[in-house]
Amino acid sequence: KGVFDTINYLARQSLPFRHRDSGGIFNHQSSINDGNFRNLIRLLTSRDEFFRKAAESSPKNVTYLSGTMQNEIIVIMNEIALRKLLQKVKKSEFFTILADESSDASGKEQMSIGLRFIDIDDGNIVEAFLMLIEIGDVTANGLTDSLLSGAETVKLRMEKCRGIGLDGARVMSGEKSGVSARVRQQFPLVTYVHCFCHRLNLVLGESCKVKQITLCLGTINSIYNFLNSPKKQVEFGKSIEKTTTETAKRKLKNTCETRWVERHEAVNTFFELLEPTIDVLSVIAGWSNSDNAMKAQSFLNTVLTFDFIISLVTLKFVFAFTLPLSRLPQSPSIDYSTAILSANDIIEKLETIKQNRKENFENLFKEASVVASRFEIDI
């Protein structure tokens, strides 16, 4: 049980199992890191005498501690979890497939497949991960074959599928030869749904094509990348301690192009850490390293302008309305009618802002002017 609990814990936490783990597990040198699995086993056996005696006295071929055995147990656990999931899907009868293709850190193309269905036992909507498939052919035909063969492997009855959620890329959403079209050719009752989070992100991204707004977001991202090194982070920490005591944040955030929620967090964090950011850029601008000093000075020349400040204030103001809507489609229990009502509510609020644009702009201008005056920026 201790071995299974250890493997289950590491797998659930997505932690690596092994590292320099040759030799006996109980006669290692304390200075050598031989991986999470062995260290956890030693921790458990140090507190459970029965487990320790069983582990030490068992024949070498039935200790269940080898790397091969760890892999076999993981496979068994996956089979059990998969069987339970498919039993629930079968009981629910109908389901929707959620699929997305991307490349991992090593460059391998993979397709992540999930299921959405109603749990008959409690009536709740469930979104569950099904499998990860390595992709060799990234064409629409290849992706469709991989998706359907993966479903067939786990005996998922595609004739019971009533929806497929994909992104809007042509290879996925093409009306005549995309993945959605090819799946519907074989299973006509399947309805294609373009991921609402993706659609919302595209719409919001398109609305940010105003030059000053684009420059502001690009500058935030560039400064994040510039400061994202150990030496500069240490200096940034000093600037935070020196300039403010009202925030627990210690690092800027990246303005992810595909996740609007993260853009909102990046803008809010940058606004909150504006003073220490300006301070650390001023410090780096004085470094002897000419390349870093020139980049820091260039960022200062951009940030210390009223165009940047009012763009930052405007982004923060608008994002406060769009953030709840960006988070809403990520809820497993969300339904279409609730999403539409929420979207219409946001549209009405933005229309109200538009109708009172003079008053709202005056308020934004005043807020930006207050911020600008703190840093002696000309208006």
C-alpha cells in the first residue's frame, strides 16, 4: 500500500520519480539525490516499522520498488481510472469530445482529448481528461484519424457523441475538410462548437488593435522578459522593498496571447508594481553593461510618457469588465444560456460606458494624470 500511495501521490502532483536511483534503496549516501520516489519511500518506512520490515525482507523480485515496476503500476492505475471514467460516460449515454493539438517542450506534436458529460449519479456536468496522443501527421486527415483511433482504442462509442469542441484554426474548423467536418461525415449527429474561450480571446484581441494599446501591452511583455533573470529579479525585489509595502507581488506577469485572463493579471500586476518597475529600470540603466543599460533606458523612455500611462489605466478599466466573462467559459458547469446572458450583460455595460464616453474619459484622464504626476511625466 505504501508503494502504491507513493506512486499515486507523485503522479497526481506531476512530480518526477527517478534520479540517479541505482543501487539499494536503504543503503544510499545521504548526499546523493536519488529521486522523489526513493526519498518518499524512505520517509514512509522511517515512520512505519511494518512497512520497513516488509520492504527490507521481501525477495528482490517482489519489492515493487524498481523503475520497471513503478511504470507498470502507473499503467495499471491509468487503466483503472480510465475504466471508471468510461463506465460513467456509458451510464450517461451521450457525451461531447474536447480536443486540442499542440507541441510539448521537446517539439513533439500531441493531441489532448477530454470528455464532457452529465454524471447520472449526481446530475453534475463533468469535464474529464481522457488521453494524450502523440501526433505524426498534423493535417486534418491525420488529426481526424488520430482522434477517432484514440476513441476506438478505449472503446468510446462515437455514435453516442453529440458534440466536438475545437479551436478555430482552419485545420480544425474547416467546413469541408477540417477535423470537425471529417468527424461529422462519419457521425452526422455531432455538432461542432468553436471553443468559446478561444472565440472571446480573438474578439478581445481584435479590439486591442489601437496603436497605443498594442504598444502598451507589447511594452509590458518586453519588460517582463527583460527582468526575468535571477540578477535582475534580485534587484527588482530591492526596488519593491524600497518603494512599496502595500503589495505581496514580487514579479511581473507575462501577457499571454492566447489567454485573456493572464493579460488582465499582467496589466493589473504591472500597474500595481509600476513604481518599483520604474525604479529598477533606472538602476539597471546605470549599470556598466551597455546592452542592459540601453534596453532599460529605452523602456524608461516608453513608460515615462503620458500615452503609456493613460493606455495602462484604460486597459485596467476595461479589463475589469471583460475578466469575469473570460473566466466564465472555463467553468465545467457553465451552460450556453448562462454564457449568453453574461455576454449580453457585459455588452450592455460597455454600451453604457460608450454612451457616457466623455464623462468616463474624463475620469480615466484624471486617474492617469494623478499617476503621471507621481513620476513627473508631462501631460
